Amino acid sequence: MMSQQKNSAPMFAVCIDNSEYPASLELHKVYQVLPDEEAAVDGDLRVIDESGEDYLYPADYFILVKLPQEVEQAFLQTTYAA
């Protein structure tokens, strides 16, 4: 379900725990987070993981971060260029 609202700002998070998902998440890597209010209510984040697809993970596995605009743009260009 890779539908992101066009008017919402991209969100990013750093993985701080991949113990249950070592094949899907890399420790200390920045991931794009997609808006998902229902997931947030359940304590989860919708993250584009190593598969290139978005999945739900426990929110406490991540720390949300604000990237400088140049980094954010570069991240989004390389993420969607593939």
C-alpha cells in the first residue's frame, strides 16, 4: 500500500532495533516513513524497508528524524529512481 498523500511532508526514521527483523531492517539506517494513522494508534510505523515495500514495524524500533532539505531530496530521488 504505497499511497502517500501528496500534501504531507516526507517523514524519516532511524532504525535503533532490528532484532526481530534482521533481514528487513538495517540497524542505524534511515528509512522513509509513510503516514498511517491506524498504525500509529496501534504503536506501529509504516516503513519502506529493505524489500522496497512498506510494512508495519513497532514504532519503538525507530527514532523519527528531520533531515536537511538537501538530504531529504537526495534520499527521495535515489529511493524512487530504482
